[in-house]
Amino acid sequence: MLTRTASTFAPPVMEARRWLAGVTFPADRPLINVSQAAPVEPPPKRCGRQWQT
């Protein structure tokens, strides 16, 4: 890896995901990933059903 590449900071979206490592959310209030970056996982199925029209 180039030195200048190794000295950069972590991407903001992935850094924010690390803040949530080990945090749990109640089933009735799941965390929804609304980042504009490439999603790393789909929204919870429960939310998908609620938003269907």
C-alpha cells in the first residue's frame, strides 16, 4: 500500500458504523441505515412491509 494511502482516514460511513458496534436496538425501533453510500445491508424486513404501498 502506498504511504499516502495508508495515512488517510477511515471513510465516514464505515467509521459511523463502528460507533454502533455492540449496540442493540429494540425490535419496535430498529436502526435504519439511510446513508447515501453503498448500502452494506438491506433495511429490516419489518420496515419494508410497513413502507409498501
